[in-house]
Amino acid sequence: MSAQPSAESADAAHFDVVVVGAGFAGMYMLHRLRGLGLSARVYEQGSGVGGTWYWNRYPGARCDVESMQYSYSFSEELQHEWNWSERYAPQPEILQYANHVADRFGLRRDIQFDTRVERAAFDERRNLWQVATSDGKAVTARFVVLATGCLSNARKPDIRGLDRFKGPVYHTGHWPHHPVDFTGLRVGVIGTGSSGIQSVPVIAEQAKHVTVFQRTAQFSIPARNAKLTDEERSWFRANYPEIRRFAREEAKNGIYTELPDRGALDDGDNERRAKYEARWQHGGLTFMSVYNNLALDQAANDTAADFVRDKIVEIVRDPATAKLLTPGSYPIGTKRICIDTDYFATFNRPNVTLVDIKADPIEEVTATAVRSGGNEHELDALVLATGFDAMTGSVAKIDIRGRDGQTLNQKWAEGPRTYLGLMSAGFPNLFVITGPGSPSVLSNMIVSIEQHVDWISDCLVYMRDNAVAAIEAEEDAESKWVAHVNEVASATLYPQADSWYMGANIPGKPRIFMPYIGGVGPYRQICNDVAARGYEGFAMTAAEAPRKVAAS
């Protein structure tokens, strides 16, 4: 494989691997490629590393996985030298961590910032990808790895008159890189998913008035965030080997927690309520791990949902507002459960109003207001907490052409099709990190990222050792995997919710359950078994032997 080109020779250069995106996936992929002696170039559309944590700078933004677990495990030194300050790291600290990793491992010299990959076309004759970037340059690469992220393509809603609004309009997924001061302003927040739930309490502390426009009420659990003590950090570090093993092999979602040994209906009412109360007081995503059948059995799920609904009614003083904030149209956990800091209590503030846009849809935005149900809500600033075109949105922005000129967008028009979430048939030497058909967003993302990067790295070594020029998913293996992903999802309550897991937040997007719900551990074993069987389900093209030149 080729020698390492310098950063200056990118014009018409050749690399072994082009990586798209310099978030946590792209950075670790680059680190592993270097360790294999492969030349690589990472293209990043932002001006810095960090991916979703580079863009999502909205007030209150923080991770919903505990910081001591939302971190790389590949470097023992890194695990021990970085001191997380809080149980749930805020966005600035996660971005600081990403920059520390980039500097510590000298990654920046192979990353080209402020550059989008616009086109990638596979040259079947040469088994090479031709990659065109937004700076007008083109490179070739044997492999392309899409590390574009699952939640990196901010979705701007299609609301009539939005462009006429005279005040500032912010999107939580594309927030300015400077502080935004809402002091004395009337602020409208459209959307009550995770970013809305995190930002509303912080904005309400500043703003003169906040009007929250809610279409669907959300289940949310208190984060119970707090400063981490030296003792807590030391405990994690001492136990990291077991914590990381458990997250990879036993935890369904890649998060270290106590696993349940029973279903919700196996306990009596009082014992069950006491367990829910203990998890509510502990806080965080592990609330859904109290029992082992909350995602499978409606009656069991109802016990958890009712507990949270009762909590909302307890917290929110106005009965009408509490009713609007109480979810009733889908099972708890079938949309990614939110965790919050005083979200429901924020609606007890006199400067916060809730507007139900399911009953009274937004008709239009004027120069100074949002009109809903015939009412004018006068505003000075507008925050769009309207989420992302998840899982596939960032990939769809790239014109990717595989065999016979077929585009990936054409192939995925009826929903994404992959084998193991890693490759798509007809697109040789194109890998996806945490793509649709893998656990990805149903897991601790860094656990899933590391697993995919390690699998891809091992695959590249196998290809080098066995003189393989190209690898691609077989159609039959892909079809069977897509059917398996759907079959596993249909055995759960998840498809009952109109969630971004299903693409339901994007008009016209096919309704298909995109992530693999079978669990991080079983999925890892499936991937390992496929590799152990000589990459079963993947077609390989042997490298041509170099032609001998006859002596004159």
C-alpha cells in the first residue's frame, strides 16, 4: 500500500484510506490506520474536531451517558490522565476532550478542516475511489470510510414564513460559536426532544419569557448531575477493565449497570414502585434497565410509563400544563429516553408558557411572532430544537456512486440497506461506522464506534495479508441482515413510536427501523463470527499479480 503523502500534496494525491468526518469515529479510525502503516486523509466540514460536539453548542448541551463511560478505552494512559469534572460532561468539556485526543495522538496533520466531501465514485477498473472535495480538489483512495455520525445533519423545519422572522434564529444542532445572551428577550423554542429538554431550563433562567412549542410530549428522567469526586474517578479507573468488558459483551446498550433478573410483573406493586423510585433518584438512562422486559411487553412497559407520568403530575403545578407534558401516544423508551435537569419544574416558572402544536399546529412565522391556532406569540428570538435527519442524513449529502454508477441515495431510496451496518452491496471498499443496521444510537456511541473501527482495521489487515483488492457485501447476505434487523425490531415495542429511529421526523423519509436492537454484545459476536469465517457474506476480489516484463 502507498507511502504517506504530505499534507501539502493533497491535490491529485493518493491515499490508502479517505475518512469522512473528524468526530470520535473519524479520529479513532485515523489513529488505527496509522498504526497499520496506512496513509490516510480525514476531511472534516467543521473547523475543528469533535463531530456532534463541535456543532451542538446550545445552552445546557451535555451527554446522556456518564462521562467516565462516554470516553475512549483504546488507550490506558488516556483513561488515567483525563479528569472528567461532572457525572454527565457538558458539551464544552467533551469538545475539550476531543481536542486533547487530537493533540495527544498528533492527529491534526492528517485532517483537512473546513472541507466537505462532495462526491465519491468507485472506479471498477482500478478498484479505486475517486473523491472530490469542496475546495475543488480530487484525490484517489483504495478505501473510503464514512465517519459522518448519526446525529450530525441538523434538520431545519419547513415552516411557512420562517425566513421572514426579523429576530435571530438558532438551531440547536448548528449553534453559534460565541455566547448567546437571551437576557430580556422573548424566546420561542420549537421542539421538545433532547436538545429542547436540555436547553429550555437554561434559556428560561435568562430570558424575559420563553414560549415552548410542543408537538409530542416526552418521557424524561432526571440526570442527577453532580461534580465527580476523586474517589469516584479512582473507582472507575481501578475497575475499568471489567467496566469496559461488561459494556462490550453483556450490556445491551453498552452502558455499565446492574442487569435485571426479572420482568416488571414479577414484583408486587410496592416493590416495583420502590425500584422505580430508586432509579428515578439515581437518575439517568439506566432507569429503563430496572426490568428486563420493558421494551418487549406492553403491560410491563405501562408500569414504568405510569410511574414517570405520575412524577410529571407531581412536579408540574398547573394541571392543564402537566397533562400536556404527559406522554400518552407511545411506550416509554421507544423514543430515546431523555434525561434532564429541572425540565418539568421549569414549567412552574411564571415566565414559561407551553403551546400544544399538535392541537394547534404552527400556521406560519411572521416578522415578529409565531402564529399557532390563530394566536400570535410575539417573540424576539427563535430556537429550533427540531433535531436531525438521523442515521442517513449526512451520508445522503454526498454523491456516492458505486458499481455501474448506482448512487447510494438511489439504493437507499426505500430505506437504508446494509450488511451489519458496515457495508452496502454494490459499493466495494466503502465502510460505514455505526451505520444503519448496527446498534449505533441505541448504545453508548463510543463503545459502538470502537467496535466498528477495530473490525474495519482487522478487515484491512486481512485484505493486505491475503492480497485482496476489494471487498463488498453480498446481496443475499445484505437482504438477510435487513430482514433480521426488522424481525428483531418488530418483536419489540419500538416500532410503535414515530421516532427518528424510524425516520418519522423527516417528511417523505421511508419508515424503517434503522438501528439494530439485538444488543451490543450479541451484535459484536455476530461481527466476530463473520470475520472468523473468512468474512462470510462479503465478496472479495483478488489483487492482480504484477505482470512480469520479459528481459530484452
